[in-house]
Amino acid sequence: MTLFDRIKGLADKQGKNIKTVALDIGLSENAIYGWKKTKPKADDLAKVADYFHVTVDFLLGREGLEIINEPIDLAKLVDDRKVDWDKWVSFEGKPLSDDVKIAMKLILGKRLEDK
């Protein structure tokens, strides 16, 4: 499996296409497609790894899937300015609907108030 194949697989799991991923991380829309024939810069590869919460070694095929687990402060989840819900929270790899996000925020907010 190539670098491009790994990135494509991760994008597919999140319901995104390669162009969207590239633009989301500040690359040109065809940059990742170009990696089929050329090697990416290290900092661009790190951006992709951070975006998908995997290691650069995984993208390069040096190890199995390793998701980087970062603790998320639940109090921040109720504030859209602090957490990108579409990036951090999903169900079976698919983004949550706006209704579900609102319900979760209301539940989390109430639970945090009850502490």
C-alpha cells in the first residue's frame, strides 16, 4: 500500500475526498495527488498525520494504525469555538448531524453543571 493509498483510505473513512483534505490543511487541491509520483515535504506529511490523528510512520507504512489519543476536556465540547466537532467527534467514521451535535452539547452541558 502506498502513501497515497493510506491517505485515501483515511479520507474515505471520514467521508472526505483527497481534494478536501488537502484544502483543509492548507495545501493546494492537487498536492496529495502529486505524491503518487513525488515525495512530500516532511512538514506537509506531518500536517496530514495530525489531520487524521495518526503517526507519520503509519502514513509511510512503517507501522500499523496508531491513533494518537489526545484527552479532550468535555467542558470544551460544549463550546464550538474550542472544538471542531466535525474533526473530533464522529459515529462509525461519519460526521454527526447538527441535531445530534446539539443534543450532545445540551447533555454534556447539563452534566457539567451538575458536578
